[in-house]
Amino acid sequence: MDFQKENISRHNFEQCTKCTVCTVVCPVTPINTKYPGPKQAGPDGERYRLKNPDFFDEAFKYCLNCKRCEVACPSDVRIGDLILSARLTYSKGKPSLRDTMLAETDVMGSLATLCAPVVNASLAMKPVKYVMDRTLKIDSHRQFPKYASTKFETWFRRHAAAEQSKYSRHISYFHGCYVNYNYPDLGKALVAVCNALGVGVRLLDRERCCGVAKIANRLVKEATRDAEINIASIRKALADGSEAVVATSSTCCFTMRDEYHHVLGLDNSDIRRSVTLATAYISKLIERGDVRLVFRDDYRRRIAYHTPCHMERMGFTQYSVALLKSIPGVDLVVLNPNCCGIAGTYGFKKENYETSQAIGSRLFTEIENVRPDFVATDCETCKWQIEMSTGIKVKNPVEVLFEALDLDATRKANNLTI
């Protein structure tokens, strides 16, 4: 773990002025009294831990790693990275079977898609939920996302790959576990939108989970292995002519851009700026005047946009909001930036479930008061949390763009005859 100890010293904790703004914005501190708060767990505690590791507190596991403390910090202290790196370095004991299962998204997704109808039906059954609650400590109230019978990668190879060479410009798509195993339709929507704009879509030669779940559950070796594979694949894609590597998940994008270096200690400096969110890439094409969008005349929706925590940390919220606002028939309400509380695998764990729901309660109430046709957000786990807790449908902004665009007219507007 020497590389992690070296990495910890680069998180700027000496710059902390003890203003406590991080504690004020922390969504966990007012809910869970076991958590000492970001100031004490982060820069304050780091001064002691560097002298004696016994000052590490296992209660740091209650941190969401939402990065709201870092967004608020006036001194640019990477407080969330301090806390997470301390957990990876000093926490005792191995990850549990539950934590390993939740973190191994590629393994579990590959198995589940083989018999998706059976898996989906089983995970919704109360007896199964009861057994998982009692044995694995996965809370029985939590709803699992449904698995698809056909992976996105399979669909792409069969139905889309051959067509992409016809376009003069290309991007590579990091689809992530959610699109590949749970919701291929989002990936299909991205391909359709990009093609209508004259942009071909490629997949990376090799793609593994971005690693966020493994990092959160302390599977450092496995997360590093997957990150190294992804970095090498991204480098190759860029060398082969892709303009960018885009993701439709804000968390996947954030993990590859920031966590690979800040937490895992990997050098991604040569590819970081080329990894971006799909809405950011499309927005910049529009800003430069490279493409035109033509929308359907009959598309009318009231949409509430929720900003995911990692989206705010990257500063990318403006792009998704701008795209949604550009749709003539959309009445857009940008919600207050409240955390939804799920934090990936965090909200699935029995010991965190009540905290997770309490954190998200303000957001749920605001959504219900807005009464939208649906909610838009760039994070799949935010989607799961909001849909489960409010009963209101949630869509990715790329999905909304796909539904609102007149694809044929957009192709003509961009002089495409393909």
C-alpha cells in the first residue's frame, strides 16, 4: 500500500483553514451521528494518521464519497480523496462477500444476462429479498435494476458496428456496466443521436468496469487492474483517430478522469481531457457550429433535472442543462443540488439504507412537488434511487435528446446522405 500512502500526501490537506464549510454541506453528518464529518475525517484526522495509523476510524465507511465537501472547499483540499484513501490504506479486514458481489459488476452482469428473466423475477420476490437481507445484509427494501437479455456490446456488433465506418469523424463510447447489462437502450440512443449528427461510434477494444464500485468496497487490486486496461484501451482509441472517449454515466466519467489518478495513483494525464460526458461532447459540437439539431414539433414534456454529485464535481452540469433547455417543447425545472443518497453500492447495504433514504428525502419531496412528466439525470444509480423512492420515471439526457429529435431532419440539416 506504499503507493497509496504517497498518494495521500498529495491531497493538499495542509491548505485546510478549518472553516468547516465541508461539514455544513456534508449530507451524512446531520443524519448519521456515527460519522465524524469530513473535516475531522479528512484534513484534521490526516495530521494524526500520518503519525500513527491507529487514529484511523472505521466509521469513515459511512462517507458517501459524494465529493460535495470538495466542491464547497474554498482551499481546494481534496477532502473526499483523503477519506477514501485512508479507508483503502488503513481499514482492517477484507471486503465481505456482499461487498465483493456488489463490486464485481462485470462478473455479476455477465452471469445475470444469461438468464435475465429468471434473475429479474427472483430479485423482485419477497422471500429472496428476505434471505439476502438476513444472509448478505442487502436491505430488503432496496429494488434492484432489471437485467437485459442481450448485452449492449452484442447488439452493437450485430446491428451497428458495420455502419460506423461510413462517418468521417468518430468517438469511442465507454458504455459502462449499466448500459451493457441493464439498459442497452441508452447506448442505442447515443449511437442514433451521434450518427444523426454525422459522428460514428466505436467501442473500446477492451472495456472493464470503470472501477468505482471496487474502489468504494476496497477492492484496490481489482480496481487498479481494470483501470489499467481501460487507460490502455482509451490511449489506443485516441491513437486510432477517435475525437474523444465519451460516457453516458457521470460517475464512470468522473472515475476515469479523477479517481484513477487521485485515488489509485495511476498516470492518466495524457488521456484525461479526452474522456468526457456525452452531453458535454454534443454541446461543444453545437457551440462550435459543427452540427445542427432539428426537434420534433409534437414533443412536449415537463422535465425536472437532477444534478448527480459527481457531475457537479466535474463542473459538467451546464452541458446537460443546456441541451435540455434547447428542446423547444420542454418545460425544464432544475432541481436544487441535493444528494439522492444512494452513492452506488452504499444504499444497497442494510446498515446504510435508512441513512441513504433520509439523505435523499429532500430531493424526493422536491420532485413530487414539481410534478414532472419525468426526471432527467446523468447517473444511473441516482435513477434507481429516484424511481424507487418517488415512483417517477427517470431518463438520461441523451435518451431525452433521442426522443425529442427528428432524426431524419437532423441528418438532412447536417448534410448526411448515409
